[in-house]
Amino acid sequence: MSPPNPPEVSCQNCEACCCRLEVMLFTDTGVPDRYVDEIEGQVPVMHRLEDGWCAALDRNTMMCRIYEVRPLICREFEMGEPDCVDERDKWFIKLA
Ligand code: SF4
Ligand code: SF4
């Protein structure tokens, strides 16, 4: 018997896997300071909670609270690109 097909790649069936990656802030898009970690001499990053998810992620809806001013990296991260598929694979393996 063959294994079940993995779910179709869609943000609708994803636990915002990409919002657990480190997000560097190379440009100022207006992210509120409370979501930013500043370390002297390093590029600022989005603050992540202990479980790894970005602090700007709404945990009820699993959607970005600051979508209009989200960082450049988040804007450029495309659904279905290799990094997306890789993160999803890691997440679904963890759930299996
Ligand atoms: S871009 Fe990819 S990893 Fe990010 S939420 Fe959508 S499907 Fe998930
Ligand atoms: S800023 Fe928004 S889109 Fe970017 S990682 Fe955080 S929650 Fe996800």
C-alpha cells in the first residue's frame, strides 16, 4: 500500500511553518518595536517566542498581525518555493 499523498501545498492547510524561521530586518517596513529583537552589531530580527513562532503571529488565526508592514523577507517568501516545501515537510514529519 502506498503512503498517503502529502497535502497540497497551501497556506490554508499549513500551521504558518515559515513564521518559525528567523526573519532578519534588512529594511524598515514599519514593524512595531515590540516585535523586534535588537542585538548590538547584528541585523535586527523578528522576536520569536519560546516555541519558535514569530511574536507577530496571531495564534488564534495563525495569520500575521502586522501583514501591512511585514518585513521584506516575509513578502518575498513564496508559497510553494523550496524553502516553503522544506518547512512544511519538517512540520508534517513532526506531526506524523
Ligand atoms: S508560505 Fe509555505 S510555509 Fe508559509 S504558511 Fe504558506 S504554505 Fe506554509
Ligand atoms: S512578521 Fe508576520 S509573516 Fe513575517 S514571520 Fe512574523 S508573523 Fe510571519
